[in-house]
Amino acid sequence: MITLTREEAQQVLKVLEYPGPSWPESRTELAVALRYKLSAAEPVPTGFIRTLVKVHADGTETWTEEAFYTAPPQREWQGLTEQEHANIAVEAGCASADWVFYGAAVERALKEKNT
């Protein structure tokens, strides 16, 4: 695994975004993905763990300090019931069954993509 600093990632993004001859589609996709990752907020440590490494002969101590992070709790996907789909279709002015089925299909696609 290779780890880049934020600055190195920004330099890679510059190269990916530079228009050149025979621009491959995969390069554009990489640039979009990298731009998205760089736009995310940097994680903030939730605490630090201090560990005593050594007690020296003169009584001084050497410590290490390591930050730790916690992930926010992930919410479980909450789907809509058939009745909720129907109510939304009525509110939107498209009460035919086709719109209800379309809404359910969109919801399934979103659930598959995000879980």
C-alpha cells in the first residue's frame, strides 16, 4: 500500500487534470475520484494514547503519543413502504402505478449503490 500526503495527492490531481492528446476516459475518472477524496474534511482525532517507552537513569521519561480516530456510527438503510411510495407519487401529481414502481426501482438502485 502506498500512502500519499495531501500535498502529493494534489500534485497528482494536477497531472491528471492537465489536458493532453488522446485523453483516456479512465484518467478523467481517476481525477474525479481524487478530487472528491481531497474535498472531504480531514479526520480529527478523538483522543490520544500515551505510552511510556523508557525511564532513563536520570529519572527522565520518554513517551510516545499516538492519535486515535473513531468512525461515525453508520445508519442502516431505511427504505420506503409501498404506501409511502404511493403517497409521494400522489403528492408529486403522478399517481399512476408506473411512477410507484419507478420510485421503488430507484430506491433499490440507491440502496445497492450505498450499502
